[in-house]
Amino acid sequence: MSGLFIVFEGGDGSGKSTQAARLVEALRTSGRTVIATREPGGTRIAEKIRQLILDPQNLELSDRAEALLYAASRAEHVHHVVRPALQRGEIVVSDRYMDSSIIYQGLGRGLGADQVRDLNLWATEGLRPDLTIVLDVPAHFGLERVGTPDRLELAPREMHERIRDYYLQMAASDPSHYFLISAEQTIDAIADSVRSRVDELLALHA
Ligand SMILES: Nc1ncnc2c1ncn2[C@@H]1O[C@H](COP(=O)(O)OP(=O)(O)O)[C@@H](O)[C@H]1O
Ligand SMILES: [Mg+2]
């Protein structure tokens, strides 16, 4: 595959959607073909699954069913959107990907990070991002920026440190695929750092 797959991760309100939009805009301005997408969602069926998962009335959804629904949504997204675009040589920028499941379902719901990773690697036929940009926020910081709560935001706040540990570990063990950046900066400052890191990747890729 000749394209590039770039993912934004981070807690709710950390600035993922803002930064994804900024990066997409910058890349398009420089003449690149970019697909902007989000998870869970990104296709008609995946959006339906998203509504099912995020509906506050579905609080009884079991943990395993939730993990499978996320994986099903992701399988749709990868099969119909991400992989075809990468095969056309395009850049795909996604707001969240499988690390969100590893964190929320694997660590948060206690299903196990390795099991949830394996499930998602199966669902996506092993598609991993070329670069994951993690917007790192101090405890409770992101939550203050959020509007309407959905099911995900009802997860216990103590998870924050475990999430942070996970990303610190990923970034330490796989620095070429992870870029951690403090979300406690201006939107412009973060966008500039992200752009520099992505430019390095594009230079290597050319
Ligand atoms: N660096 C920043 N500084 C201050 N406010 C920000 C910053 N980045 C995003 N915001 C604002 O915080 C809110 C949440 O940002 P958003 O990009 O939607 O986060 P996410 O997609 O991670 O939930 C929005 O109102 C956005 O304008
Ligand atoms: Mg968002």
C-alpha cells in the first residue's frame, strides 16, 4: 500500500477533531488527496453501529458486545474507506482507531488489552496506522471542554492514568509510530508540531 494512515487519539475534549481538521486542511492546501474520517463511523453501516453504541439508552450493552460492535464498525470502516484510499495512494486521517478500543474496552472494561488488540487486528486484517498522534491531557482537563455526554464519557475517571501509561509505553516502545503531544497548548502550536511530524513522515515516504 502506498498511502499514509494517520490517526488522532486522546481523551474526549483533548482536541482530536480540531487537530484532525487542521491537518486535513493543511495537507489539502499542499496539494495532497486526503480522506478525513472518524471512528466509530465512517460508513453508512458503521454510523448505525455508532448510534447504537453511543445511545445513552443502551447502558445495559454488555462489555463483550460493545467490543464486538466497535470491531464490526472498524471492519466496515477499514474495508470500505481506509484500505481502498491507501491503495489509491491517498492520505487517510482518522479521528480515533483501534487504540481507543484497546483502552476503553481492553483496559477500561477489563477485557484485556491483548485480547481486544487481537480482535481488532482480525477485524482490520492487521491494518495499523503509519502514525498515531496522541493528544495528552492532564486528568479531568479534557472533560471540561466537552458538551453533551454520551455512553463513553460515563466511564470512570480513574482510567485516565491507565490511558496515559498505555500511550507512554507505546510511544517509548514504538517511537516511529507514535507522536505524543501535550494538549495544553494553543490550537495553532499543536497544529504546527503535528504538521512538522507529518512532514517528516511524508519526506521518508516520498
Ligand atoms: N488547544 C486547545 N485549546 C483550547 N481549546 C481547544 C483546544 N483544542 C480544542 N479546543 C476546544 O475544545 C473543545 C473540544 O475539542 P475537540 O477537538 O472537539 O476535542 P475531541 O475531538 O478530542 O473531543 C472544542 O470546543 C475545541 O474548540
Ligand atoms: Mg471529537
